[in-house]
Amino acid sequence: MTFLDKFGFVIIGRNEGDRLKRCLMSVQTEARVVYVDSGSTDGSVEWVKERGIECVELDTRLAFTAARARNLGFRRLKQLSTSELTYVQFVDGDCELVRDWPLHAVSFLEDQPNVGAVFGRRRERHPSRSIYNRLCDIEWDVPIGQAKAFGGDVMIRVDALDGIGGYCDDLIAGEEPELCVRLRAKGWRIWRLNAEMTVHDAAITRLGQWWRRQVRNGYAFAEGAHLHGAAPERHWVREANRAVVWGVVLPVVCALATVIAWPWSAFAWLIYPLQMVRLFLRGERSMFDRALLAVFQVFGRFPEGQGYLRFVIHRRFHQRTALIEYK
């Protein structure tokens, strides 16, 4: 079995345009590639099919989720495999794969049989184009070594993914960390390698886009805590509580205090800039990055709180939320 026989690609996308073209052109065409489209209207499907790339379209009668797309692509990849498929590399359609990443990933997995998934450094293509892109680039710079979770771009052992039943189809966000909870429960380890993996194009240039992304995060925190919040995992309980306290409870308390005991109660709002100062003083990044993180980590609790409340309302009234998209 050759190196290229051991793995295949599953790429997912929705109206990614040129980003998808860059993504597909960056993968090894000698390996098996499956593209899963979630209702694109920008000609992506036609472009992919014209180039002879295997294309699967999600059933439009069901809600779109990245988890569902990855599961469908994974099943199709296994059907197409003429030899034993050992690893699958998932790539989001707005990312460009670094050429030698699969070799790094497969080599590590071959040497570490107890590691179920590996990922590397995802970088933002245009971090200087907006402060929101810069925030994304910082977010993806996680420590090297054993990790608790990965994102959309990752190489996973086929046996490990099959053993836990794949991604959770119904999750509209946070499906990767949820998958990692189940992987680790089965004894698999997750590893962040010291290697470049993908270049991502967040294309977040407006406050509204960033706000919707944070709402989605808050929804994911709430749903993740609901699914796996019990001990010992306590998955995303801290993040969900943080969103509630800073994004819902404290604003209500401060607003009520302002109405009841103005003007002295206005000092209650100082808790937010004081928290920004506390966050700024910790960490080892540049002053600009620490200031950026401090402001937006605190400011981001408001949309996260909104996302949390959205989950609670949808669960209470048995509603199904649509995708929370920011592009």
C-alpha cells in the first residue's frame, strides 16, 4: 500500500466560490477526494463536476449542518476506496491545504497508534485585512502537543471515527469538540503537531459578521454543555456559564441598578472595562494582540449570551434552529 492509498479527503462547502477552487487545487489529486456541497448557488457544484471530482450534494429537504456533510462525505469516501482506507483528512472549503501536511500527519499517526486524530497550524490568509481576521488567526494558534479538541481541518483514523459513529448530524456548531469528547472517552488521544496545515479565508470584515459568529459560539457552548456537561467531562460548562454571567445576568443587573439608583449605580458598568484590563495584563503576546483579545473577549460575551438564550428557547419550545452563518 502506498502513502496515497492510506488516506482520502473529504471537503465540505457552501457558496465558497474562489475559496473552494483554491482548496480543491491544493489537495493531492492522486488521492481520493470527495466534495460535499450544502446547497451552493454560486456554481460550485458545476465547477467541481466539470473537473471530474466526486461531488455529493446534501438533501435539501433536511437542515444543513457541517457535521452532516462530513458524515456523508466520509461514507462516500469509504464506498469509493478500492483498498483499505486508514485515515481521512477533513478540510473546510474555505481553506487551502499545505502541500506536505498529509505526509506529516500520516507519519505521526503511523508512529503513534493510540492517537486518533491530528491537526496542525491553521493560519488566516489575510490577518491584517480586519481585526476580526486577526482574532481568528490568534484563536487557531493553540499549544503544540496533546489537545482536547480540533476544528474543521483534521486527519482522523477511520477506525476511530467509525468506532464512535461519526459526527453528530444535528449540531449546527461545535460538532468537532463534541466529537472529540467521544473520541477521548474511547481512549483515543488528540494531537496538535508542530506543522503548517491549512490557510483559511475567514473573510470577516464587518462587525455584524463577527457578532453572528459569536452568537453561534454561544449556541454551541450551551448545546455542548447540555450534551456532555456532566462530570467528569464538564464539556463547555465553564464557557456556557461565562456567556450567561457576562452576557446576560450582569447586563440585566447593571441596567436595573442604573434605573433604581442612578447616578451611583452607573459605576456597576465598570466591571466590564476592569475585566478588559485584567485580561490585557495576562498573556505573552504583543500589546496590540493582548488589547485586541481583551476588548473582544469581553465584548464577545454579549453575542455569546444571545446564542445561549437562543438554544434555551429552542430547546424549551422544541424548535430547530437554522444554521447561524456569518459569510
